[in-house]
Amino acid sequence: MIALITGASSGIGRDMARTLSKYGYDLIITARNRAKLDELKEELESENDIKVDVMPRDLGREEECISLYNEVKEKYNSVDILINNAGFGLCGEFTETDLNMELSMIDTNIKAMHILTKKFLKDMVEKDKGKILNVASIAGFMPGPLMATYYASKSYVLRLTQSIQEELRRKKSNVKISALCPGPVNTNFNNVANVRFAMDGFSSQYIANYTIKKLLRNKSILVPGFKIKMVRIFSKMLPDSFLARFCYNIQERKIKE
């Protein structure tokens, strides 16, 4: 069994690699930072009877997404699990945030996930087996003023995943696709996005353990934590205009000075 994890050099991606290694999965790990990937490879191979293949890529570039798929296809033909975890956020007024950083976010959060999902899903459907996990966010269920591009990107991830779920269900396919929708997590995401969360976040290892357990049980929408599950319920019940005002107030308080 083999799993491919993007954004594996830190945070949730790194800890999902650790969790899957304990289940006996060989791993393909990718991110931009080769040194951190090599460190993770050494750690996992020394602690578990598995093999780890390091494939550094900048998935914000389309050609590197394609080259990643092609290399995996050539070496392994297919994977049993694909985890699209690579992504980052940015906080601030839409008129003031940096356009180039937002376009890079769209390329990483949306475009890379879309390319890899399509490429690997076609192979999985042909073989009628495999699992894909797309890392979205509780942000995907609501509007997000002051983090507009990030919230919109995670809505794309969530809705694409849900749409594919129904297509696979109609085909009675054995291929499964899931979306992870966590709330705050204690990772480097907070520093990149320039925010402090008002709500205490889970550790990335807790999220990883929860996620892999649910993924292997073919759960479709993964929402860790009781409070975050309640946020999802309220997001369905309340008007979008109210949610937008509510999210603005929350975001305004957590922007770092």
C-alpha cells in the first residue's frame, strides 16, 4: 500500500505521514522544502518498516503538478491514497492584500488540488479502487471577509469534492473521495496567514490521527471537534449575510498587529 501526501514537510501533512506510516503504508511525500522532507523520510524509515520516496515540488506551478503525477505514474503506476494537503492562507482587507500572494494561493489551494485529483482519480476509477482526501476547512462552509480568497479557495475544495462524491456514488464506484474540514489547528499556517485564532486549536497530530481513522472508514466529510461540528450546523441554519458579519468580527479580532 502506498500513499502520496502533498504539503508533507510540516503541520497536518507531516503528521498524516507519521500516522499512515504506523498503518504500514509506504509513502511518497512532496513539498518545496527538500531538507525537511529528507528529515521526515529518515525519521519514518527508522521507526517503521516502510519506504519513503521524497519528491520535492512547488505545487503552485502547474508544470510541477504534472511532473509529480508523471513521476509517480512511471515509478508506481498508481497510489492507494492521495492526500491533497498543500495550501496556505492570507488575512486582510481584499483591497489591501497582495495580489501575487493571492494568485499563488489560488494556484496552490485550488489549481494543484484540481490537477492532482483529476489525474489520480481517473487512474483510480479505471482500477475501481483508491481513496482521495482533499484538505478543505470549516471556512469552506461560509463567507470569510478579511480572509476572502482563502475562504473562497476552501469552498472550491469542498464543493468539488462533494460533487465528485455524487458522481462516484452514481457509478457505484469503489473509489472514495473525502474532504477534511478542520477549524483552527496549531501549525505554521497561522504565521503565514498572519492571524491569531480566538479559539484554541487542536494539535496537528490529533487532526492527523482523527483524519486517517475516518478516511480508512470511508467517511465523506470529516469535521474534527464538537465545537467545529456545531459551527457547521449553524452555518447551514443562519443567513449568509449574518455569517459574513459574524466572520468579519471574528477575523478582525484575530489579525495580528
